[in-house]
Amino acid sequence: MDYESYMREALALAREAFDAGEVPVGCVVAGPDGTIIGRGRNRRQELGDATAHAEIEAIREACTALGDWRLEGCTLFVTLEPCPMCTGAIINSRVPCLVFGAREPVSGSCGSVIDLFMERYGHHPSVFAGVLRDDCAALLRSFFRERR
């Protein structure tokens, strides 16, 4: 599995979020056969919904595609280290592998602030951090620079 090509798909979704005035985070879920079965981008402003994070959208779409809440055999790619809510969704959907780009020093829950995967939950996915980190971080910096 070529992690960078999937992360580029997630970055394309992050750019869509950027263009829509949302924090630029994008996410894809690759199914067991490598096909992308879930896509998401931040839509909190658009939907007025605090839970409208890229990971939640992608997980919901992937569950629908598989017809199951368990995403066994799947890999989730996201441009920014997941927050506590999204880390919980990864645990609850049993995603076995998480790949993310940039670290999130304010709310990152896969090692930056806390590592929820190290807690005594019943699921502990493999985590690969830093894939296309510079591209992911540059998009976020650009977004926040424009807003200040």
C-alpha cells in the first residue's frame, strides 16, 4: 500500500475544505482491497456541527460501503493527527491502521497531547505518523495565516 498516494487523496479533500473556509483537514479510508471506500473533509462551519470532522465523515461513508460498523482490514489516512473525538471513533470502528500527516500539538490524541491508543480500550491500531507531513502542515499554516 502506497501511503503517500492515499495521503495525496486526503490532501485534495483538505484543499476542498480550505476553499470552503473550513480548517483544511481531509481523510480517506481504504478498504481491505485498497479501494477508497470513505472520504471526508471538515464541514463544521458549513453544517454548524461540532462533530463534522473529516474522520467522522470518512468513517461513516466507509461503514455504509461495507455495511458494517467494524472497519476491519481498513486503513484511515488523515492529514492531521486526530482529536479525542476522532480517535474514539477510530477505536470504536475498529480501524486497524491509522496514517496521519501533521502532528496537532493542541488536541492531537495519538501522541501529541495524549495517546488514547495506549489507554486500556479494547482496540489498539497501528499508527504511522508524518506521511507528507510538510505538505499537510503547510496547508494548515496557510489557512491560519489568511485568517489572522
